[in-house]
Amino acid sequence: MGARIVQIDHMSEAPKAVLKHLERSASPAGQRARLLMALDGLAAIAFAAGLAFGIDAIAQGRGMAPWLVLALAAMTFRGVLAHLTGVAGAQAAAEAKASVRADLARSIFGGPRRAAGEATTALVEGVEALDGHVARFLPARFSAAALPLVMIAVAAIASPVCAGILLATLVPFIAAMVLAGTAAAAESRAQFLALERLSGLFLDRVRALPVVLAFQAEGATTAALKRSASELAERTIRVLRVAFISSAALEFFAALSVALVAVYCGFNLLRLLPFPVPEQLDLKRAFFVLALAPEVYAPMRRLAAAYHDRQAAEAASASLSTFEAPTPKPAAAVATEAPTIRFEGVTVRYPDADAPALENFSLVAQAGTITALVGPSGAGKSSLLNLLLDLAPLTAGRIEAQGEIAWAGQSPLILPASIADNIALSRRDASRAEIEAAARAVGLVVDRPGGLDFVLDERGSGLSGGERRRLSLARALLKPAPILLLDEPTANLDAASEAALLDAIREAAKGRTTLIATHSEAVAALADQVVRL
């Protein structure tokens, strides 16, 4: 639904800006949920009419079948509407969360560096807090804005006095909602901040676990986590306390309204009112108003029940709004032929590092050639490849490289799917023949039942180290990219397995500009130039 992270100067307005953007970007599923919930009010009017006219027919000795059918049909229709509203709301929430989470992930990985605990809490808990706001609150607010007044107007046709009672009691009901919502908002924000602090503290302590054990600080660490967890529990109890108190206040005014309507209708029918009124009710009008009175407050009750979702979403949005969308980079021309890659005075310094991973490094990899980057661990081989993948910070210098990139890393991602599907991750529209050709080209011979259709688990159980690297090379070969990056393609392999993989590397590098980070002299021998770091 095209949601985005919104950056606002005034933090008090930021959460509302994020939520308003979600509301303006409502998907078709969200609009359908609002319409379906609004139709519930019309079905409620039909149910009250069928019930009132049916009771009146019994009192006058007439057949009540048509009115009973109307009441049952309206009741069934309301059940169907409730189900469809829930389904549409869940779909709208899933679409909204997926969009916000994608934008937030781009901000985290492409924007300014943020604390890992803060980023994780926002990406998981913060985005999930939007679920109730989209799925329940927005449809409930839409129906609560109009349905009570529509039903009061319909009730006024049968009894203007009862309509006045309903309208008068609606005012304190709304005031109670506003007061409860204000109190819940403050408590929800405090709860989310407590959750964020606990997540950050826990992640930091897990990272520092060797240091904690070395200095025997287990007790102090446990006590700090316990205090943070207790604070979160206390904040959660406060949120629930406010929610219960507000629900009790709202139910009081709703019950008071229905009770006043019931007393008025009963005394009017018995002609025992102690004051004159401009109307004289009969049974069907009195019963219709009495059946409709609880329904007037049903949309407001749903809104009150979902109001906590709104406050939770607003509290989470205060954190989400601080993540800046990364500046879009200008689109580069797409090269279809192998390009020349140039590194000019490149320096790579990772945040918080004592020394740069690379400093003032220059290299020219001619088009269509293989360049081997050889050196000890930590010399910066992988950092050079990561620069081209935009996974390492370019602190200084300039890089010139155009075209898509095929990459084969040391630990290829394995999904719980067939070997063929795992190869096709680099190109989802590849045909079966193309997948098989890529597997044959890199020497991936699967001696298992089903061949390439053999289903792997998420750990890739059963694949040897050589087969994993051949699978990764097959992915790279399947992707028609003019640049090929290989990171330690023969690491941890014995001499025989490495020799068997060299032909696959040579095949994958044909017609491409290839950079290989390796410790192996055998792999380096394939290269047109060798750069020792």
C-alpha cells in the first residue's frame, strides 16, 4: 500500500504523521473493511425492525413469520459481515506491515547507523504494533463516526424523546472515551520505551557475554535485566489498568442510556409518566427503540475496544518516525557487456574500528578478465567485494563499475526447497532447462533420489562442502550478470575437491569481469592478474 517512513521535525507530531500516512494510503482491503463494518449498522436496524414488528404481530394475533425471517436474515447477515470485516482488516494490516517493514529495513541498512537493539525492536515489535490500528481501529472509527447518529435519526422516527435521551447520553460517553484515550496514550508510550530499553540491554549483554563471564559479572548483569524486565511488567500492568477503568466507565454510560430508554418506554406504554410528553408510544415503536438503543453504542464500544490499538500504534510510531529514509541513489546505466572495474584511492573504515580495513587502495580489473585478490585473513579481500555489493562503507576514494552483479559467497543461503529451486533463487523466471544447464556447467551432479528435485531442509543437510559451493556457482552462472564476485570459493575443501571445482569457476567466469577473494594459489592460477594484499 506504499507506506513510507516519515521524518517530522516535531516529535509530538511524528507519530500522528506516520499513522495519517497509513490512513491516506489505505489499501482496497482496508477500504472494504470500513464499508463492511458500516453495513453492520444497517443490518442492526433491520434486526430491530424485524423483532419489533414480530412482537407486535404476536400481540395482535397476526402471523409473525415474515418479520421473524427478516430478523433471522439480518442476524445471519451481521455474522457474515463480522467475519468478512475481520478477514479484510487482517489482510489490510498484513499489507501495511509488509510495506512499512520493507521501508524500515531499507532505512536501517541504507541510512544512518542505529543501535541494534533499537533497530530490532522497531522492525519487529514496532511494526507489529500497527496491526490493531489498521485491522480494527480504522474500520471501527469509520463506523463510529456516522452510525450512532444514523441510528439515532432512525430512532427519532419512532420516538423523538428516546432519540433525545440517546443523543444526550452520547456526549458523556464520548467525553469518557477522550479522557481514557489520553491516559492510555501516555502509558502506552512509556510501555514501548521500556520494551525498547529491555531489548537493547539484552542484546548488548548477549554480545558482551564473554566479557561478562571473564569479569564474573553474571550477578550484576542478571540484576540489571531483572530491573528492566520488572519495569516493563509494571508499565504493562498500568496500561491494562487504564484499559479496564476506561472500559468500565464506557459501559456505565452505555448501560445508563439503555436503562433510561427502557424506563421511559415502559412508563409511556403504561401511561404512568409523571410529566407530559408530546408522544404516545405503541408496542412496536417502543420495542423498536428499545432493541435499537444498545446498537447505537455498539460502534462506540468497538471503537473504545480498539482505542488501545491506536495508542499502541502511536507509541510505536514515535520510534518508527525517527528512522530516516535513505537518499535514493541515481540510477546507473545498465551494462550488458563485461565492464572494466576501477578502484581509485579507496579507503574502507568500519564504524568503531581502530584501523581501516583498506587504505588508499587502487586497482583496475580489465573487462572480461579474472582478478584474484590474495592475502591473509583481515587483509581486506572481502571488503573489496562488499564495496561493489554496497555492503561496506566507502570512506574515501572512487569506484567505477557498471552492470548487475552475480555473487557466490562462502556460505550460500539454503532454503527448505528442492535443489533446483535453490539454484533458481538468482533468477526466478529461469526455465527448467536453464537450471539444469547451469548445474551441469559447474559440475553439480546430484546422486540422490529425484536429482535436482531432491528437497533440502533449511540447513542443506546432505550437501557436501563442494556441492554447496557448486550450487552457489550455479546460481551465479544462471544470473546473466556481467560482473561475477566469488568469495573464497574453495575454502575448507581438500585438494581433490578444489581441483574438481576449478573448471566450474572457469566456466562461470566466461564473458564476465570476475573478482575472486581467495587464499588458494590454485584458484589464483586461473586469474589474468593477481593482487596480493
